[in-house]
Amino acid sequence: MMLNIWWVWVVAGFGLGVLEVLLPGYIFLGFAVGAVVTGVLVGFGLSVGVAALLLVFGLVSLAAWFVMRQLFGLREGQVKIWHKDIND
């Protein structure tokens, strides 16, 4: 199956990274990191079933999203307040 080949995960991760650049919002970036890390783990010899690979992908993606949320998210006291409407 294609999910047991390391480069498929890495290519999918880079594809999701490109998608994040085209549609920014820190949505696809966590999935991209998860796919690349899963590909690296498979490349280093992680030999498990498809369900376990998808679980690893999901957990790494979730962890990457939380880390990036802490690094790039709004800090306390940095709430954006709009004083003017662009249509005024």
C-alpha cells in the first residue's frame, strides 16, 4: 500500500505546505508537519499497520498545531480592535 512508502508521506507534506502558502491560516501547516514527520519515521523503519500510521499522523499533526499556536498565535494583550470600517 502507498501509505507504507516514506516518500509518499514527505511529498504529501510538502504539498500541504504549498497549500498552506496559497491558502494561509495555519490549518494545513500542522498537517504538513505531521505528514513529513510520519514520512521520516517510516523512512527510519517504523513498520506498523495503516491504522497506526494514520494515528501517528493525526497525533503529530495535532501536536504540531498546538506548538505553532503557541509560537505564532496572538499573545495575551494583543487583541486586534478595529476602530474604522474599511467601508466608511
